[in-house]
Amino acid sequence: MNALLTAEVGMKAKELEDILNVVSAGWMKDEVILSEDEMVELIKSRDFEILITSYDPITKKVIDSAPHLKLIVCTRANPVNIDLEYAAEKGIKVSYAPGRNSTCTAEYTVALMLSITRKIPMAYAALKQGLHTSDANTETETTEGLRKDVTWALGADTPYVLYKGYQLSGKVLGVVGYGSIGRRVANLCRAFGMVIMAYDPFLSSENLEDVILTDTLEELAEKADIMTIHCKDVPENFHLINKSILEHMKKSAYLINTSRGVLVDETALVEALRDHVIAGAAVDVFDIEPIAADHPFITELNNVVITPHLAGATYDAIDNHTSQMLADVRHFMNGEPLEYEYVIH
């Protein structure tokens, strides 16, 4: 059986060669995303039954170019690059990689919390710019009878004052969307001694322990010291965090978004940060990506930490989806139900 492998995969993917005739191209071979036409030309070159991809567009045209295609594996948690309805119409099974980067995204979320509440990137940038530094031979004197004081400077323009922040222990974490990633974030934050609250209209408190569910998003916003978003990118969640929700938050509160840019009204967030409606934000995703060079997050605001969509970018996530891919390819070869089949509801 022939398989076209264009996905970003780990070393374990070599196991495919023991059970399939594998042709490697695209990201697997040259770290490039192939166009629709390039995919068509590749597929026409051989009679492929299995297609394993990460980013390439698997459109109606691409599917039609492979008359014997039976399985498409997408190594992503959301197979947005596949025409799922047409694949289903053609009787082609689709496998994907749910939860492949849930753990690393949760960890990154906590990293952003620490970064904004303790102003770590701001302090780092200042040192790299030469601020709060001394000459190499400078040595402080210690008054006789006293021990060396590690607090070497106090005052409005000193790091001890400029970058003073807040601990997580004792603070209320508000989780918007208590699914796979939201729960992982909550578990990590419990270790810091945080109180966990969540808003998720699809959950009941009956089966949940150590978390307080709120009836409304407004209630969560009013009570949280840090609010973090972990929702699906569906039409009903567009700008879920809007001006009204931001105004319900405490002035001392922080907003974290490692989910999707469209979940937050970015214009409203800029205004809230500019007017100090909230204390700060840490954002890994944006309305338009990559973010514009003249965006206020970059040019104006100093109470926001931003990163270029990195929460899921780990080698571990690649290893995870490689294992998931191999499992479903083997299931398919053995005539067994897929473990990670994507089913359109």
C-alpha cells in the first residue's frame, strides 16, 4: 500500500517504512508547505491510498486526484487544512491528533502568567538594553557590623520598584472553557496555591472537584485575579471576551490568551490596557497573524507580554502526534476502527 508523507513528524515515523511504501515530500523532506497544485502533481505520480499531512491544503481538487485514497491523517489537533465534508462524501476516513499539544500549551499558559504578573520580560529587556547595570569592577561596601544587603537599590527608577509584581499563591484563577487544556492549566495552578474558578456552559458542577463553576462569564470576570481562555474557535465564541467582559474584570486583574485571537476583541483589549481597565495581559495569538509591526502591543503598551503563537510549539507535541498517526495507520491496515477518527457532527 502506498502512502504520501508530507507531515512534520518525529523519528518514530520511520516505522511506517516497515508496513507501507512511503514517499516523502513537503515538510517531511524540505520543510515547506505544498500548494494545492503541487499536491495534485505529487499524488498523480503514484496511486496513493494513504495521505499523511500537517499543513498542506487537502481540497476537493487534491482528493479527486487520488481515486484510490482511503485514509487522510492530519497531524494537528484541528484539521482545518482538509475539506472534511468532501472527504466524508467520498468515504475517505480522516484521522487527526486531538490533545497532541494540550500539555505544552497549558505549561506555556502558566509561563505567560508568571511573565506578566512578575514582569519578567520587561526586566530582561531592560538589562539587555544596559539599564540597572554597573561597571565590571563596581563593588558595594557593607557597613561594619551588618551583613551584605542583596537589595542594592531602592527608589522609583530601580528594578525593585519598577518590576515589582504579584505572586500566584492565594489568587483566583478564572478558566474560560474547562476542557482538556483548561483543566491542565487548573491542575498546574493548584500547585501554586491558587483558587480555581471556571466558566463553561457545557459542564455541570456535579462531577467536578476543587473548582467553582460560575453561572455567567461576567461573574467569573468579576472574581478572577487572572483569567485565561481555552475555548474552541467556533462562531458563537467570536469576541467572547469583549469590552463589557473586560470592564467587569478587576483593575488589578490579568488576561491570558493562548487559544485563538478571535476569542478576544483585540481593539477592546488594547483600549482596556491603554486605559488601565485591567492591570495587564499576556497574548500568544492575534486577530491577524503575524502581528503587524505597528500594532499597539508592540509600539505603545508596556503592560502586555506578547509571543508569536508558540504555545503548542514543542518537540514533544510532534512526538505525540507521530505516535497518534502511527496508531491509526496500523488500525487502518488491520481493518480496525480508528482511535483518532475525525467525525463530522
